[in-house]
Amino acid sequence: MIWEHLDKKLIKLHQEASSPGEVFEKLGECFIEEGYTKEDYVDALKEREAQFPTGLDINGFGVAIPHTDAMYVLRETEGIMTLKEPVRFTQMGSDDTPVDVKVVFMLAIENPQTHIKKLQQILRIIQDDKVLEKVYLAETQDDVINIIKQKEIEIGGETL
């Protein structure tokens, strides 16, 4: 289950950012500092986002799920950032549809075979806009972990 692997150092709440690139720099640098990814992880996030946008509109709530190829990952993990003000991302599967994102779920996926399963696990959690709102309003990293834990228990979360 996702909540079991969340590192509090990779949960950043109420952050300010003006662009997806700034989000990647702030949260991605934490991934690098904590030894989860290689030094070029942030650049890889930016390049991948330009080609394959990760913004999603979940019942009017903007979320992004940026990630890179496994070659930039040392250890698998997830990170979460909530934004004080929405940051404009591009809708997944489009070239120009904007999504005002308030919560970012950043992934470092080590095994390409588990990539889709990891995305499916996260999508099962975030398709509930009430959960997204709770994560967005959370005051502590523990609150975020508990919100996700409760949702995974509710939906009968699977482990990889």
C-alpha cells in the first residue's frame, strides 16, 4: 500500500510555485537529497512533462502525477506536494488543455513492469475528490499519510 512507503521528507504542504518546473525543482530536489533518484531526475521530469503532460481534472480538482523513466531512479518512492495557489499544468493526453493543479503526486518508479500498477493505485485514491480536498487541506505529513491510509483501507488497497 502506498501509505506504508510514504517518506515524510517527501511530503511538502502549502508550497508556493509558479510553474510545473518550479514544482519539479522543489519536490524533485528532495528526492535527490534523500537518495531516491539520480542528480538529473529534475531535468528528466521537465523533459518528460513537455512530451507527456501529467495534469488531471478530477471532478474539478486539479492533480498532477509527474514521473520519469526508471533509469533516473535509485529507489522507488512517492512524494506529495500541496500548493498554496494552483499551478497550471497541461491535461494528460492533450497538447494544450490547461489544468489548475493543487496537489502533485510525484513518482520515482524503479521497475517499469510496476509502473502501470502504481499509477492505477494512485488513481484509485485520487479519483475521490473528497480525499483530494482532505490532502490539500492537511496540516501535517502525518495527516496526509492517515488520509491515504484510510482511503486504501476503504478501497481494499493492494500491495505491489
